[in-house]
Amino acid sequence: MYNFGMQFHYHEVQNDVIVIAADGGLNQQTANQFMDEILALVEGGITSIIIDCDKLSYISSFGI
């Protein structure tokens, strides 16, 4: 069974580039959480974001 929860791990590559490692599942229930995390970074002044989806266990068509 898939774990549909989502966790985020942040890593700064350079002063203005943030890598977000998404862990868990990306679907209708977690898409808003995902967008909230991204918007918080953008509103905080981050303009270069890399999203690492290597550890996502599940991505639904809604999550894409």
C-alpha cells in the first residue's frame, strides 16, 4: 500500500537555489500542501527552485 502523505526536505545548493526533496505521495490530497510549500518559498524571495521527486512513492494524474 502506498503512503500518500508528503514530507519536504530542503537543501540549499547556492545562495539563491533551493532543492526541495519531496517524499511520499503526490495526489489530490497532498497537491495543495505541495503548492503551499512552493508558494511560501516564492513569497519568501526564493526565485530558483529545484524539485527532486526521486523519493516520491506515488504520483497521481492530479498531482502532475
